[in-house]
Amino acid sequence: MEFQQMRIARPVSLLSKSCEMYCDGLGLKKIGEFSDHDGFSGCMLGREDLAWHLEFTQCHYHPVTPSPSAEDLLVLYVPDKGSWEKRCATMSHAGFVRVESFNPYWEQSGITFRDIDGYRVVIQNMRWGDN
């Protein structure tokens, strides 16, 4: 069986703020959303040229507290140095906070950012497979 799409789903504390940060920081677009579906609201963020997307959810009746660890990472590879620098600057402008990575490997060619819930995103300056 071939996988056609990958969804990474995470509970968040502020749905609209998380969506805004990731759209602004990663250049994603809202590709779907739902409101109060069996007590959950959420949005999906992605782009047509990607085989993955993010889903952020909030539970209205039994709030789920986000509980990311220092090794709960979303790693995105940007091989072009100029594009990588621009994406890192965009992440900061979108409200992500630069943090030191728990695993020193990610410090060699990347920058780690933390969102408002503590989830971490690594913007890696290399092509996947060149490690």
C-alpha cells in the first residue's frame, strides 16, 4: 500500500494563534477546518505541493493540555542557504522562539524554534539524505 498523504495532528491551547503562527512561519495555508465536531474544533495546514499537512485541534469539553517533550520535533529540510536564512527569520517574525536543541545534532546545521505550546520545529539547512 502506498501512502498518499501524511497528517501530523497535535492538540493546541490556542487554535487560531497556532494556525496563524504556522501559516506565517512556514508559509502554509489553511486547507481545511471544522468547528465543534463532537466537541472538537480544528484546522489543517499545508500546501498543494506537499505530501503532508498539520492538524491542530482543541477539545471544548475535556481540554487536552499539550505536552511536548524536548525531543518532540517537526524537522523541515531547506537545502538552499539563502532560503534557509529567510525561513528562519520568518519563523522568528511569526512568534516562534529560538531555543537550543536538546540533541546537539540539530545545532550543527539547523535552528530549533519553539511555538506557544512548547512544540519544537527544526529548520535544517541540508538536503534530506545528505547527513
